[in-house]
Amino acid sequence: LKAALVQVLSKKFDLEPVQEIPRDEITIKKKMEEISSVLQKNPQGISFFALFSLPASKVEVVVQFLALLELMRMQKVKVSQPSPYGDILIFSLTG
């Protein structure tokens, strides 16, 4: 998981705007709900890189990663990596 996170974080992110724009609060709980929703729509599972493919700030990527770890800790998702250095597959355990 660490290597996958490093790869996602190494992508080029959009530069922050010069003018400050109010941001929506990004919480681990909200991200957990988003991940759960995506997994409910994809019972066959989803790729780690697909889950992190949308443009996002580094903060959002980190919060989403923490949300995934929390879902794993709570045993609501299962992750599998069929081959070394391959993509990681994420599956819901909550039907």
C-alpha cells in the first residue's frame, strides 16, 4: 500500500491558485462514505489506482488513503494484490 500511495502522490497536481478559495471540509468519515458508495456500485471490486484517479489535492489523496486504512481496520473492505508491484484490488465486505 505504501508504494501505491507514493506513486499516487508523485503525480503532478494542479498548482494552488494565487487567490484563496474557501474549500469544502474533507473528512475521513466523508471519504469512507464515498469509498463505500463506489464499492457498493462495483461489487466486483475496484482498482486502487482507479479509486485515486480523479484529480485531487494532496490533502484529499492523503485523507482518502486514511479512509481506506480505516475501512480496512474496521474490516469493511478487503484489499488484494494478485502480483508483486501490480495494482491493488479493493473489495467491500459489507455486501
